[in-house]
Amino acid sequence: MRIAALVCLALFIAAIFILLFQKPANIAYISMIGGAISALFSGIFFLMYRHTSDQALAYKPQVDRTQNLIVAISACETMDEERKQRSREELIRWFVGLQPNSSEDKK
């Protein structure tokens, strides 16, 4: 992506030099238009990449939290049935943000 942006910049600068040092020629106009169009697309792609990257970073904590819950529930599989159910209940309560069940703690 950066290579494309640098090529666009080089074409644009070359077109400007041709226009300044030679009498206006068709090749300079074609190069300048091509460089400008390429620079426009390159800028659009950089903008889309930045927004995509920001969205991925914002979404990552939810994915990590869900993955941790899945690993914890999988670890419950090695427990006896009663303890497994209590542990799963506590994990689900933690996941949705509820307080631990105090009636279970008194047993």
C-alpha cells in the first residue's frame, strides 16, 4: 500500500516538473491526472484501513472475554456433576456481570 502511494507521489511530482520545465505536453497532463487519481484511491484505502483497524481493536476485548469463558466452561467438564453445575452458574453470572449467588455460598 505504501509503495503504491509512493509511486503516485512520484508520478505527480514528475508531471509537475514536466509542466514547469517543458512547454505543456500531453504526457504531463496524462501523468498528472493518473497520479492524482492514484493518490485519491490510495488515500481512500488508507482511511478505510484505519477505520477497520480501530474497529478490530474495539472488538478485541469482547472476543477475549468470550474465549476466556469458553475455556473456563471447558475446564468445568473435569469436575463432578454438582460442582460442575455450580461452577458453570458462577461463570455465567460473572460473564453477564451479576453478583455471585450468595445462597449457594452458604451451603
